[in-house]
Amino acid sequence: LFCSIPAGVFVRLRAAQSNSLSMEEVAPLVVPVQQSVRPEGGPGLPGGSSEADLWQERGKMTVSTALTMMDNVTDGFVFANLVLEKQWPVLGGCLAAVVLVPQFLTLSLLISSGMRGVRDIWQVAFMPALGFGFYFLADLSQSQQQIALWSTCLSPIPLLNFVAGWPAGKHPSSSGALWFEIAEGMIEGPCSAVLTLYASFLTRAVPSPSFLFSIVTSFATTAK
């Protein structure tokens, strides 16, 4: 299940990319339109938009980034809890897989399309390598092991895209932020929510606040 879903989404994304029209093919179909600039638009504002519109877009981007980061944080807490406290390493490994695999698939798609370079692999590999490296190779206490496993689900990509898109109030197309959000909403969010719910059912007890918050943020990122 967890191999076929990411693979199917990846194949569909590659097919959509190969079937899309290039800029040279679209250019003859575009009718030139006189762009009007609203008088309240200040210098340097994109598309002649007003400063209020720019800050509104920045606010939406801030909320979206915060929601994505909170989803990663809560997934990391659940992953560490399943492995260390519940002693369910297989279920915890599945949760980590549905968090990390979509990021690697999306980055591979962007690299193959020329939107990202191979040097950007660190953005999806650094935190998992750091967390698993400390967990398996270092002599850590129980709390330090929890921190190591929790950090594996963190990703700097939402923050990097947020910083790049702050001046214009939207993510630049070259960052591929849209594809990361699609992968998160189609794979990571639904699968992590289902796995967290399944773990809650297995305990036959009221889910902990971290589990409940993880489920809520996963559904929220899916809806977003």
C-alpha cells in the first residue's frame, strides 16, 4: 500500500508534466492584454497590487507554512511515541515512510524537470540522516532518542519556500512549492492521519493530545 500509492502519484505527475505544453507552444495562443495598474499599487509590488493585498497574501502563506510545519512536528512526536513507548517499530516506520517518501519523490520529479538541482537533495535528506544517525550510532538516553526520532520528520523545505516567497507574497514557481503541497495533501496527510488513527484504535484508550493534534493537522493539510 505504502509503495503503490506514492509510485502511482509519481507516475501521474510525470505523465502530466510530459503532456503539458511548453512555453513556446503556449506563446502563440496567448492574446496580448493591456495590464492595468491600480493607482494604489506601490513601487516594487507585484502586478500593481496594493500593499494591503500583498500583506493578505503573505498572511495566507504564513498560515499555510505554519500548518505544514506543525503537521511535521506532530508526526515526529507520534513516530517517536510509536517506536519507543508503544514498542511498535513497524507501524512507526510506516508513518516515517509516508512522511519522507513523498518528499524524495517530489524532489526527484523537480530535478528531472530542471526546476531543482541535485545539490537540493540536502533539503529532504539532512534531517532524516541526522536523526537516524544519532539514533542508531550514538549512545543516547530515552529522551535523547525521542528527540532524534522526532527530528527525522522535520523538513526545512516549507521554511525555505516561505523565505523565498515573502517579497512577492507567493511562492516562486521555480521553488516547486506547489508540487510539495500536492504530494503532502495527496499522500502524506491522508496516510499519516490513517496510521495515527489506527494506532489510537489499537491502544483501546483515549488518544493522547499529541495524537489528536497530529490527526487534526494531517486532515487540515489534506484539505488545504
